[in-house]
Amino acid sequence: MTKFKEHLFEATLLALGKILSKYDNSSMSLLLKEVGNYIYEYLKKQGYPLPETGTEKDIYATIELFAHNGLAETLEVEQTDNGRKYTWHNLYGFQAYKELQEITHNPTISCPLNSVVRHLSGIGGRTRELNPVSFDENSRTAICIEQFVDKPGELPVQDRGLNHLTLENSQLLELAEERSNKLERILKELKILQGLLPICAHCKKIRDDQGYWQRIEQYLVNHSEAQFSHGLCPDCYEKLYPELDTEERDSGGVP
């Protein structure tokens, strides 16, 4: 199991990514910035040279730091009109990012670097957005293009804090939606009998909504989850098989 560390990293990315994808964008953004803050502070305590100028230079320096310490084999960076284009060659955790692409529009949602960059973007008062990431499975290459969006009325994340009420409301909404969908599925599967049923006084057939008369067991099968097995009650058994004495009837058993 020479790749256990990589597989464990990928499993963590997948698990966190699937959890985060259930939140709305506002809650998700707050969570990622909070996580990024914790990662950033921890790495600083371990002695890694993380910059603190409060500008976009912090973001670029942090990306270079992650890239040079094993996040990818090599990183190519091209300047764009409002950001940069990043080409990650042999990206660490590549398979997890590829699988997350099928779940969320942002497959790097659970990437530690992504969280730290979101934290740094919040400090700078701008929001960094990534265009859809493209993957080349043969070369394990990922390409993403960033752009920065000004958010003049938004408070920096350290002043705003994590809005627990927003998260709780989001979780309650998820739970309510999940239960509502489950109930809807159950009601669709369950056919409920209610109201007055027109039934023949002689043969006991039931008239359906289209005016057709059906045997009672057929009507119940069509309008409920009931299934039938046939047998004879003691009274009918005696009428149909009068030649059998009581002992034979009892020993034979009524099905």
C-alpha cells in the first residue's frame, strides 16, 4: 500500500467535498473561509513562510508555497486580464478532484489550498472565483482560471465571523427537504382507499371511477398494496364438499 497517504488524502477530500456540496453558497463560503483560517494559522505555527501583507500577493505566495511542497509536480502560471490561469501537472489528490467534478460545479471545493485562498481573499475585501476546472486524466493535469470580484459592502471574514444561524437554517432546510421528498415518494407508492365504494349487493363486485365493475379482490389489488391468497372458509367448505365428514374436513385443513 505505497499510496496509502495519497488515498487517505483523496478520501478526506471526497468526504469533505460531499458534505460541503450540501450547503448553500453563502454557508459554504463561510465554512471554507473558517477552515482556511485554521489551516493558515496552523501552517504558520509549523514555521512555513506564509505572507501577511493583506494584498493579493499573499494569495500568489501561498499558492507557490503549496505547489513547491508537494501539491503538484509542477505548476504553470499565466497572467490573465483579471487573475491568472493555473496548470497543475500531476496534481496530488487528482482522482478525488475528478470525482467531485460530477457532484459540484467546484471540484476543488475541499482542497486545503482553496480554503486558505478563500480566507486570504476575504481579508483583502475581494472574492476570488474559479471558472470550471478541466482535467486531463492521462497526464493528471488540472487547469483552472481565476478572476477577482470586488465586494465593497462585504465585511472581512475575521470581522463577520461564522454565521451559525445561517448554517443551522441551511441544515434544517436540507432535513425538511429530504423528509418532504421521502414522504412524497411514499405517497406516490401508496394507493389509499377512501370514500364510498359502490358494491353490487349480489355478486359483491365494485364499480371503479370509470364505471367498470371489478371483482373486489381485483379492485383492492389495483387501489392498495394488498395481495391475496385464496382459500375456503369453513362454511363454504361444507357447502362445496358435503360428502366429506367433519373429521376429514378438520384433518384436511382449510387453507
